[in-house]
Amino acid sequence: MTRWQCRRYQPWLVDRVDGVLDASRQQRLEQHLARCSRCRADLEALRDLPEVLRTSTVRDPGEAFWLQQRQAIGRTIRNLPVPHSGWQLDWLREALRLGPWRYPLTATLALLLALSVYHVAQRYPEAGGPSVAAQLAALDSEVLLALDDLSAALTPGDDSLHYTPREDELAFAAVAVSDLVGTHTLSHVPDETELSDADLEGMDELLGGIG
Amino acid sequence: MSVSPGYRTRYLGTRARPRRGSNVEPAPALDDAALIRGTLAGRRADFDVLVERYQQALYAFVYRFVHDHDHAADIVQTTLLQAYTHLAQFSGRSSFKTWLHQIALNQCRQLYRSGHGRRHDVPLDDICEADLAAVATDTGARTLGWKAGLERLIARLPLRQRTVLTLRIFSDLPFKDIARVEGMSENSAKVNYHHAITRLRRWLREDS
């Protein structure tokens, strides 16, 4: 029997001396001990040597030393703040001590949290930032026209862009209004009362020209 | 060295010895958990009780690593003060005694790293005076030589094996707590203990 084969029995020998080895292992260990003299000698040492070692004692520095040390520690801690108890979180600490259940519970809570975030994101898309429509509305009319030209230049024969004449008309009218009122953008449609007579005339003229 | 005949032998062993000459039943002692709660609630006197309870055991444990009274006294004092300042962080997963040993062991390691703790010879001062008195007899001399030899052999063990052996034999900690202190599995703690015992047996045979 090699020492390598004996390695697995080493902790069992310790448990056997402490009387905490379970029955099945005890049986296997006994079978091994019957044919391994080294492990039998180890078992004997584990049983006898600790008692011998316990007779070894450390020299006592004396009661005066203990008292002096206690007083020194006492003086120091009286100058220190009381350690923070953290009692407010005791219930949480206890709640987290759920043994093996804490892992599936944590996974479930994480899943619920992720679903909640997804639900909120779906319901309030603006919460995650401005939508595409809002971003487009914020663009200046000149930029929109430039984008339109660019798109037409890049995709001259793109049949997916099915603008009806009416949509074109409304888009140009909106741009014209924006141009007329100067500072207004597409995101702010001016009320009729805000426009001057000259603006309205100009718009009529433009729409008539388109029609 | 002169030995006073009236010297009362005192040992820092592992088992509590009953106080002689006292007929008064001691008041039921509060357990560690109650004293810790009291300390956290601001009753510093409760911590004094904990200091008195573990001061000597810690000293005996630390002394076996450093073999120097001044170093051992410093480490015990630092350990107990650190335990006080970090008491709120004590989770109670191990015993308070185990926690204290863990702090003390870290202090010993720091001392080792600084190069001050590498002392393997066991000075004659380490032997208690009652043992020195016994030198007068042949049997006593053999016993003294035996004890000094034991301490010397323990000091020769590799640090991890010595730690596990000391925590088990002299501090009476269960292997589960030793594993926690040493940051290893319970099985590894048992294997280290096995190695320490079998190595000591071999050295003792060689010495004899």
C-alpha cells in the first residue's frame, strides 16, 4: 500500500479518533487498516500524541501582567467610540440567511426586476430618450429638405418611398410656413393669429402655385 | 536561577482549572453573544469581561508562534482592540473565540512578514518555574527536557501545520473553525493536522 493510496484515509483517521466518522466510512477504513501498517501507526499517533502535547504549557507572565493589560485595553476603549451596531440592517442580514434557498430566490427577484424594467420601457418609450419622431420634429426645415434631397440622390429608383402628391404638398407647405415665420420650426406649428397678413398672402400664393 | 519554594505554579493550558479555596458559587456568566450585544449597546464593561475571558488563551496561542513575551503581549492587546473597533462586523457565523484567533493569527503573520517572528529556539524562560524546580530530580530533568523538546519540535513544523495543530490541541477549536481561520477546507485542515502529528512522531523517534 503506497502513501498515495493512504492519502484519502488521512482525514478519516482524524475523524475516527474524534469519534465522528460515519458508519460506512468506518467500515471501509477498518478494511484498509487491516492491511496497512502505516495507517495503523498513524492512528496510534493521532490517538496518543495530542495527550502528550497537551502537557506542554506556556509560562504564565503573572496576574500583575494580566491586570495591567486589561487596564490598558480598558483605558483605550473608553477613549474610542462605541462600535456601530448596525441594528437597522439586522433584519436584512437575518433575511439573507436563508440557506440554500437564497440562490433561487435571488434569481427569481432578478428576473422579476428585469421584466419590470422591460415593461416600463415598453410602456413609456420616451423615458429612455426622445423618440425618432420627436428627433425629426426637432430638426430644422433646412435640414429636413437636405435629408430629403440626399435620400432622393442616394435612392433614385427606390420604389419603397411612396409619397403621395398630397403628402408632398403638406410637407412643402409646412416648410414654407416655417420659412415664412423665420424662427419657427416644424415642432411648433404657428397659430393662424400669430401670422401677419403678408405671411398669409405669401402662403396662399405658394399653395396656389403648388396646386 | 533561584526558585521560590512558595511559588504557585501557573499554567496557560487549554483547559480551565477550577479556582481553589472558593466556596462561593460564581454568578452565572453571560455568554459571548450577550456580552457582544451589550458592548454594541454602549456597555464597555461587557467588553472587559470578554477581554478577561480570552486574554490568557490568546496569549498562549500567540506565544507558540513568536516565542517572545513582548511580541505576544503586543499582539494580544492589538487583537483585542481590533476586535472592539470591528465588533459590529462580527457576523456570528463562527464563535467569538474563533474570530479572535483569526485576528491574532493575522497579527502573527504580519510579524513574520516583517522578519521579527522567525525564532525557532525555545528559551529557558519559557519553561515554568515549577518545572525548573523539578530539575533537582532526574525524573524532573527528563520531564523538563521533554517539554522543551516538544516546544522546539512544534516550532519546527511548517507554519500551516503548526497553526492547525496549535488551534486544535491548545485552543480546542473544531476543524470547521480551524478551516475558517486558515482559509482552507475542513478536509485540508484535517490532512494538515494528520501531517503535523505524524511528523512530530517521526521527529520524537529520531530525537530519542
